[in-house]
Amino acid sequence: TGKSTGKSTGKSAGKSRRDEVKEVSKKEIDDKIKATLARLSGGGKKKRQKIRRDNREDKREKQEQEELSNVETTLKLTEFISVSELASIMEVGVGDVITTCMNLGVIVSINQRLDAEIIELVAEEFGHEVEFINADDQDDLIEEIVDDPTDLQDRAPIVTVMGHVDHGKTSLLDYIRNASVADGEAGGITQHIGAYEVAIGPEKKRITFLDTPGHEAFTAMRARGAKVTDIAIIIISADDRIMPQTKEAISHAQAAGVPMVFAINKIDKDGADPERIKQELASMNLLVEAWGGEYQSQDISAKKGLHIDDLLEKLLLQAEMLELKANPDRLAIGTVIEASLDKGRGYVTKLLVQTGTLKVGDPLVAGGHSGKVKAMFNEKGKRVKLAGPSTPVLVLGLSGAPQAGEKFKVMETEQEARQIATKRAQIEREQSNRASKRISLDEIGRRLALGTFKELNIIIKGDVDGSVEALADSLIKQSHETVQVNVIHKAVGQIVESDILLASASDAIVIGFQVRPSSGARTLAEREGVQIKTYSIIYEAIDEIKAAIEGMLEPTKEERMTAMVEVRETYKISKVGTIAGCYVTEGTINRNSHIRIIRDGIVVYPSKEGIVGELASLKRFKDDMKEVKFGFECGLNIKNFNDIKVGDMIEAYEIIEIKQTLD
């Protein structure tokens, strides 16, 4: 009886198992039948134990597979992957992803990149969660060296000078460096970030200074300055009060956890009251040492050099307390201070080395750009072969102009640097916003009134990256609930045809800051109906965009180009200056035309705010001329400017008044 019961049990168990695996495959069914027949022929207690053990193992295997599949439902992705890539990662058909997108109201193509929000929604539809990995996070996995404390050596403090425009930042740096730089600032404002290294006292203790622009329009650059700095000098004028820009600078320093030293400037002026400034600081919960607080403060006169030595001593004392150290014997890491394009030398990047030593020949990556260090120069323009921690240097050899504030890193090989840069550049490219229709500033007010306008797309080109970034950030801040300002592309260099094509496709306005369009770009812009606006003062651009958005564009003065003149010869004549032998390539130049000199697409004169270039004379042969037309040669010289070079282009223009209409 026991045997027959065992057999019948085995038979029924065999049947149930066979039913369970029918859905799997024919081969597995056959295997199970063979195993069951073998057990039927053998029977016995040992066989039944083996069956139970096999069942337990099967269950355990199933559980492990379920746990594994749960882990696999979380997708680790970078933003802006394409439809086909997402389908491949989720192991579903591309058509299914496209259909899901359409159900969400988004029309996509197979190679179109999706933004983060859409990726999350689509993944959710297919039962996946999404974890976004930053491109930089991925790249930083390549090398994360923890320095041995015994390898660390003392390094110079990096000091940022911050404060309100005209409170004397550049004058202070100028005095410390004994160089005449302050007079060269346009409108009293440092247009570009600078980095300078100075040696103090008989021991030649080094301090690296960062000079950041003073107006709140340059918030982005100043914020980056605060990130790389060890100590912040907050300069305040004793004959003024604490201005919004100063408060903003203090906020940046506090947010970055940077110790502050207050320099109360212009104590030599009538009406100077340093105690009032200290009182204002106290009302902001910033007590200086003289008032029993923790913050160091020094009354100075940057112009006359009063008490500057005391200020520097306080900086060195603060630096000693911070115990600043770095390992010079490793691959260099640091920050990009500024980047620009020089036609003769290529991309020129000012770097601040923070750890390690940068050498000529090192392969490095900065943002979406890579290259090999071809040459290095210190702030005095002298060639150097090495740059240790806290040293600012000018570097040649990068493939492009990285953004100010971007981290740079030296890699083992040039190929490795190039791979990382390519990956980063691809992600940067995908962040260009989409748009709908061509538009000019003058139309924004009308469209706002009609309630049809939603986005204003802008392309920004500038002479250095810091200015481009600051202008972009300032313009984006002008957005409000009715109008979204999108900066769809920003770069260093001349306005070229590709910028116009992008503007045409995405209905953008092209804004140039201290750069001009090439002749090809200007012609293409006229043909495509793309508006190009050029500025030399950042506030003009901000104010005009703001006025346009508010729909209150007043009748304005506008430039109209009247001629382009090519310089073919130059002659130096005593008591007269440089005479340029020219050929009129476009339009008609008048004796009373306003002019500007363009060299390699960059405006070299006038370079200061509020100055208008004028002709001192205009001649054909020996005759004075009122105008010279297209196709004729002429001789001219320019008031207060003699640095004309062969190949320069002279742009002549007139100022005309354009009345705003809502038609």
C-alpha cells in the first residue's frame, strides 16, 4: 500500500509539475518528464527528499531573480538621451516609446533627445524609476586622489576683492601691484575677471588676488570668484554707505563660507566717516574687531597708499589661521578664470591652479574642451614652464573657450581628456532650447498686447566668456510670467553665419557684446530677417531687453551702418599721427561719420564707454573730401587713435531716431 501511495503521489506531482512548465518550452517539459519517469522507477524516501531539496532551490532562485529585476527597474541616465537610446535601455520597442510620448502630448522622432521631465514620465509608464547622473559626476569617477597629509605644503592665499562699483577695488589692486591698470577700466568698471600674484614684504610671501567686476549685473562672475577664494576683501567707501552690490558681495562670501576682511577706503576724502560704515556693518550683525567682533577691518586710502601694508598683514595673518595647504606633486586641478579667442594664438585661457603643478605639455580638460598646454604665461606676460598651487597662468592650447568658473583637470593622456570633453560637449549641445518664430525687439510689445507672445530667444556672442555668462544670467533674470527669456546659444568670438542660421531656425535675436558680425553674417541676417544688436555696455543690453519685455520700447536712437572701409596701407607722419590708406568696400563714408575699428571681428576702438570714434580727416589724393563712395580709395586718420593696422576694417555709421510703433 505504501508503495502504491508513493507511486500515485509521484504521478500526481509529476502531472502538476508538467502543467506548471507547459508555458516555458518543449525541451524543459521533456526534461521534466524524463526526471519524473526516473523517479517513478526508483521511488523511496531518499528520492522524495531530493525532490523537496530541488523545490527549495528553485524557490530560492526565483526570489533572487525577482530581487535582481527590482534593482534593474531603476535606470541610471544622463539627461537628454535620445528616444532610441531610452528604448534600448528599457528593452522596449522604439515605436512604444514614441507612442507613449505622443500620449503625453509630445511629438518626437527616433533620434530626438528628451529632457528630464519627459524621460521620467516615459520611464514611469514602463515601470521604471529614473536616477539622473550628472556628466561631471561620471567624469569625476576617473580620478579622485586623496592627498596624504605628509605631501601637503603651505600655499598662498587666494584673495577676492569685492564691493560696489567705484568704491576703489581696482585702485587697491593697482597700488598693490604698482601697475597702472585702474585708468584702463571702461566706465570705472572691471569688464573682465583678472587674477594677479604679488609678493609681500621682505620674506616675499605670496598672495593671489582675484579682481571681480563690481556691478550686480556681474553676479555670476562674482559668485564664481567667491567659490575659488580663501579670503574676501570687502571694500567699502568711507564717504558713502553700504550699497546693494556690497551686501550682495557679503552674501556671496558668507554663502561660500569665506572669511571676510573689510577695507574701508577713501579715508582721505572730505566727508569720510569710517565709524559710520562700522555702525552699518554692526546693524548687519557683522562686528569688526575694534568693536569687539570677529571680523578684521582696516581703514585705508587706495589712492594715496595709506595703511595698505596693515591691510596686507591682516590678510597674511588670516591666511595663517586658515592653514592653507596643497599637494604640488600631483596632476593639476583648478578653475577657469577667463577665456577668449586670439586670432594669432588661438584660444587663450586664464587658469588658477588650486592643487598640483601644471606643466607645459600637460593634457587637460575644462568643461567641453580639451587640449595640451602649448605655452604658459604669468600675469606679467612672461613664459613659464610650471605653475604650482594658487598660481594664476595664461594657457594656450585648449580646443575652445571654457566657461568662467569651470573646473579644469589634467589627465594622464590627451586621448582621455578628449573623450571626457567630447562627452561633456555633447550634453551641453543638447541644452539648446527649442523655439517657434522669428522676432525683433520692436515686435515684443505688440505681441504682448495681443497676448500671443510666450518666449524670447536670444543668442549671445562676446569677447570673453565672463562677460557672455554675466550678460546671459542678467537677461534670463528679466523673465516673468508672461515672457520667458531663453538664451539658446552663448559663445566667445565674432558673430558668424552659423549664429544667424541658428537664430533664423529658432527665431532668436543675436546680441553681440564687444564683438561685431562678419560681413557674411550681416548679409545673411538681412536675407533671413534676423535682428543683430551690438553693445559695448552690458547695462544697455539689459535695459533694452527689459524695456522690450515690458512693452514700453520708447522711440530710440539706433545705429545705421553707412560704410565698411578696408585698411590697406598705413603711414606715420609726425605731428599728424597714423594715416590709413583705405578702400571703401561697402556704402559711402562721410567726413562726419561715427566710426569704429574692427580687428578680427573684435572692436578695438573705441573700447571705452561713452566714447565715439570720429575722423580727423578724409582725403582723396590731396583733396579734402566730404564723402567717399564704394569702390574708391581714400586716406584718413582717426581722432585720438593711431594704432591702425593693415587689414583692420573701419565701420562707419550714423545715429538715426526710430519711432516705436505697435502696428
